[in-house]
Amino acid sequence: MGDASIYFAGWVIHNLPYFGIHRSLFIHYYFPALYFSILLTCSLLSGLAAFLPRPERFGMYFVLITLEIWSSVQFSPLTYGSFMSREHCESLRPWANNLLRGHHGNQFDCSIAPFKNTTLISLSALEGRARK
């Protein structure tokens, strides 16, 4: 658990300069802190698993992997900017509003999301029109 304190210190050091900033920040500001939080999470889970008997350890890993797969499927449209149904967007609203709360009054708006029924023109079609 000694390395967990180093990872936590790294996370704090990388996040500390941005706590007082009241403007939009870019994702690359958070990457070092994200790296340290991943290391910290793995270190804490490894330390916790060391105290568990083998069946409970596998149960814990199964639950964590299941949650990770579920969250990846649920949030992939937001992460990758892919299409989703309006119902899916509405189901993500409580999660997103909780994450956005306090950030300049931003609210998650499903009226502007890219839905499956949106008509798209492919890049190749646009290039073909530009050549004509």
C-alpha cells in the first residue's frame, strides 16, 4: 500500500492547479491525473484482494469486470461520439447531469444529440460533390 500514497500524491499534484480555474478545461489537462487514478485504483484493489479468500477475490473481479463492460457499452456513444437512440440519451441524463453539475450551469441536452435517425452525408459523398 506504500505505492498507493505515491499515486494519490501524483493525482493531487496534477489536479491541484486546475481546482481554482473557472473556465472550460481540455481533456489533455486531466490525462496525467487519470493515469495516477488508474494506478491508485489498481493498487487499492490489489491490496484489498490480498485480504480476501480466493472465491471472494474472483467474485470481486467478476463484479468489477461486469461493471466495466456495462459502463463501456452505456457510455460509448458519449465517449466516441457515435449514434444513440433518444431513449438511450434520456437514460444517460441523470449520470451526465450529475457529472456536469456546477460547471457553468451546463445541463445534458438530448435535443441536439446525434441520433440514429439523423440523415448523414458521408465524407466520400462530400468529396465526390466537391470534385464535380
